[in-house]
Amino acid sequence: MGSLPASVITCKAVVCKEVKKPGQSYRDVIEVMDIQVDVPQGAEIRVKMLSAGICHTDISNIRGFMTKPYHFPRVLGHEGVGIVESVGPKVKGFEVGDMVIAPTYGECGECSSCKSGRTNVCQKYGARDPPMEADGSSRFSFVDGNGKKQYLYYFLALSTWTQYMVVDSNYAVKLNDYDFPAAHGCILSCAFATGYGAAWLDGGVRPGDTVAVFGVGSVGLSSVIAAKDLGAKKIIGIDKNERKRQVALSLGATDFINSEGLGTMTVSDKVMELTGGKGADCCIEASGSDALMNEAMKSALPGKAETVICGAGIFPDDMLKLDFTKFLFGNKMTGCIYGRVKIKSDLPFVLEKAKQPDIKAGINRILAYDEKTKECGYQVDIRNGSEAIYTMLEKYLEDPEAIKIIIKLNDEDEPKRPPVKPIHF
């Protein structure tokens, strides 16, 4: 499918002007503003964004996590899905009209990390740091009060809370063959792949295993879904929010621990009680709590189990304390970005899993997605302005039912490219 020559686009984006300090509100630092999105260069694609997800990492970033104080103003977001609007001159494998997501890491397949089979942190296509182009420019900009052009920083090599995004095509994945709703594309670009991969690749869950999931937000619930799909016999969901009990049990958890309702017991004490004193075969920490990270390791079966840390939220000055005796006797802990899923080698498997009726129903539950109305239960439209975004952010933090909130960015007013039919020889 061809395209007309691209030109600079003016559109709306959610911009964070500075780190949110204690005592400040979102109104002090967040604004929906008009920005300019440049023409894609080299191997870049420009994407008309349909939906973007709100992730706990985004909220933490507003508070200064994984950033420098001078890396502002920036366009937020790292979950999202859209339609390719234009392509750079060196793009291969993508055309205008493709439906795409852009996970945080690419996969060159050539660096020692990609070849190792032990990580998805590609040395060539990693999370961009600093979050600008190599020459100090950005594809995002705005005109300040003095009429001068000012660049905007990216977040995690991309920024999705904008009506148009420019991203290196080496980070992009086509969804043409899957026919997912736009909201599903959001969660597949981060939360679901992270949770599924944490259980599958890093956790190594096998049939008959016991799995403990610490924090049952969108990532943790995706790990619950994965553990059930991978054949775990006992799945323990752990959260301080009692309202998460029913959703965790409905998605496959066999037990639920309210971490704030244990009296003198610790969470690891309770996990040990539920496992007959043995501990879990796999522990997945998806809350980002430093205290729960230690409790997760203490809950693991010594010498065998892997404790997978996939919840972000610890700041550089925070101290992660570990039980040395447990560690010495074989309890293991590993960090996990994007579920250790590599976008070429592993993501197709995860996407195929997401098509299964029972897993799709689980994703619908996380999104509060109504297949009749094609809307999510917790959704806000960027075109309604800053006040709608403020309300949404407050709801994200305060409403215990809001597992995942979606920002609607554009209407899907142009057809997706049709699925490619397989050729049989």
C-alpha cells in the first residue's frame, strides 16, 4: 500500500512538564497539549495511535522513576497500539495501514545478548538512554510561549500517550494476522506479555507446580492466567486489596492472601502454610514493593524455585533487603523486563496464546472490555482535554476496580490491512 509524502503533523499528546514532587497534584505537572510530530527518518515509522494503556511504570515515571530531573518535558506512555501512517526511506517489512505495537526492546538477533538465549535486553535496540535522538533532537516538539521550537523527551525509546508516534521500526511488531481489538493491543504491548513471560520464560512454570504471584494488577493477573495455562496446580494470588480476590480467583488463582490481613504472620509464613512448609515452585513479584520482593524470595522452594521480579517501582535510593540465610541456601532472584520476551523469537507464541478463547476472556476481564460496545470499563479520550486526564489518573490510583485504564487517542476510521493468508505447498 503506497502513501503520500509525509509532512509534520500537529496533534494532541499527554506531556509531563516536570517530576511530580510530594505535595503536588497531577494538575501541576501534566498537560494535554498540541505538539508537532516530525516526518519519520531512516528506519522509523509514524503511527496513528488508537489506544494507549496506563501502566504503574508510567505513574512511577511521573514521580521520577527511571528518569533524570532534566529529562523533561516528555511525552509519556509505553503501552499502545496504532496504524502505520507513513514510513521512513529505510523501512523494511512495514507498510502504511499495518496495525502495530512497539514493545520497549527490539531484537537484532546478532548481539551477544540476543544470541545468549538468556535475556531480551538487546544491545542494539535497547531502551533509549538518554531518551532523545543521538544528535540531541526529538521527533516530538512544541512551540513555547515565545514562539520557539522546544524538543520533547521520549519514554523507554517510544512515547504512546500521543495521537501520533514516531518509533524505530526495529521495535515494532505487526498485529495484522491477529485481529485483536485496539485495547487488547495495548495490554499485549507490555502488561500481558510481561506477566505471561515472567511465568513462562523466567519462572519456568511446569504442570503441577505451585506458583505465588505477589501483586495482582494487570501484570500479576496476566501471570495468574499464564500459570493456569502452563498447568500449575496451585496458584496463590497476593494483594493488599481485598477486592482483587474475586478477580484473581476468576482468572485461575486457587488461593488468595490479603497481605494486610495476616496479623502477626508474614506473607511468606502464609505461603509456607498453604504449601505444607515447602514453598512455591515459582514466585512472581509484580507489585514493585521492595518488602514484597524479599517476602517473595522467602516464599520460594529453596534451590529449585526462581523468584522473578517484574514489578517496577523501587527508586535508586531505596534499599532492597534480602534474607541472607534463604539466599545462601539456594533461593534465587532474577530481574525481568517485558517478561524476558523477545519480540521476534517469543512474542508470536504469546500473541497466539492471547487468541485462545479462555485467555482472551481473561484479558477482557482485566480491561473490563465489553465485546458488544467495544469499549473498556475504564477509558478516557485524550480529545476531552487535560481535566479528563487528571480525573483518570486520580481514578487509577484510588479506584480498586480499575485494573487497567485505556487512553483513547484516535478513532479507527481506516481499515486495517487484511490478514495474510498462509500459502500451502
